[in-house]
Amino acid sequence: MILRKPDWLKISLNNNATFAATGKIIQGKKLHTICQSGKCPNLRECWNKGTATFMIAGDICTRSCKFCNTQTGKPLPLDKQEPERIAESVKEMALKHVVITSVDRDDLPDYGAKHWAETIRTVKSVNLSVTIEVLIPDFKGDKKLLDLIIDEQPEIISHNMETVRRLTPLIRSVADYDTSLSVLAHIASSGITAKSGIMLGLGEKKEEIPELFDDLLRSDCKLLSIGQYLQPSRKNIPVSEYIHPDIFDEYRIIAEKKGFKNVRSAPLVRSSYLSTGV
């Protein structure tokens, strides 16, 4: 049975001149964004404010997570000019804080880590005052590959847990719960701020959420985003429940009391939603 969306998930469909300018830059530079690929409900709001989350390493993912709308299949070779085009776009959009993510590239020997490092390095060289937040894959837990990202010193490194331990094997095609925790712990041990994000409405039990909070805090993860899962297409797993905004507030309070430095928790919150840095 398909659940009817509640009123609190309604979004504005109005676009302004900045929306058009943002889209023109992205299209002109032949870039991908998770805003489009993931059918993010906040696309209009963010583009109207002149920001977007860039997605590197192509738009075809080697994994097939049940919650994700990104194309799955055999990716094209990496675009060597992509880092420069990302850097130029950041400059044209006059961004003070940029968020970059990627598809999983399990087809590559380094899972795309060197391309990640080159992108961060190039963005920093062209935009000297910009702060960078990266939302990375797990690189299958390989710490040497994670260190390639860490060595470029982005201000925030994020890796999403997505859901509670029990549901992880059901909705994530390759990623492992404990591997993701180890990724976050390694990021935090470097001194860089570690961030993660989860979705509600996938069938989790209320008592499982604080347990996930505790696991993240043991990994020294300091920033957290909590949002409502929305089924992006018929091929994705259905929504189990639409969580009321009051419950999101409850989880925010619990997370803050447990020790998170900053928590964004609301139905339309996404990993990089209106992110402005630490």
C-alpha cells in the first residue's frame, strides 16, 4: 500500500532568477548534482539560494541501494577535467561553503579516491577562502584510501549510516554498518570533523534510533542530519511510515543531550541541506 504524503511534506514549486542561473552553470559545465540524481525535495530551495551539492565521478553507481534513485550499472571512465569544472563552478556561484558527494565506484582499483583528492585540491586552489564538506563512500573501509581524502583537509568529511543496524543489510547493497562506523572513527581520529546522516520511515523501531546515536558518538561523530525517507521511484523500497515533525524534534533533543555538536532533524532535512560548515 502506498502511503499518502502528509501536509508537512509539501514544498514550494516557485523558482527565481538565481534558480535559473544555478541551473545554467551546472548544465554549462556538464556537471552532475545529487539534487537532480537523488530527486531531492529541497532542490528548488537550494538552487533558489544559489547552492547545490555536486556529484563527482559520473552519475552511474556500481551499487544498487534500495533507497537510492541514482542510476546503477557500468560507469563511464572518470572525467579528468571534472575537478577543474567543479572548481570553476564554485567560483562562478560565489560559494563560501561547497558540498561534494559521489557515486560508488567499486569498478576502480582505488574506488575513485584519487579523483576525490584531486577534486578537493583543485577546488581549494581556485577558491582560496571556500570551506569544503565532502560526503564520501565507504571505500570498503580502506584506511589508506580514506587518508587520500583526509590529507586534502576538507573542513567536514561526512559518511552516511542511512539507517539502523537491523535494516542496513536490507536497504544498502554493499555497505556494512560496522564498516561505516569504522570509516567515521578514522575520519574523527584525524582531527577533521566527522558527520553522518540517517533517514526515518524505513521501518526502524523507535528504540533503535538512540542506539544508533550511541554508536555514532562512540565513533566520535559530531554532526548529524536526520530526515524523512521519500520513495524516489517505484523501483525503490516503499515508505514504511511518515514521521511527524514533533518526533524529529524529539530525536534532535535526544541527540543533542547525548553529545552531538550540531543536529539538523526535520522531515525535509538531507545530508547537505543548507550546510554552511561547522
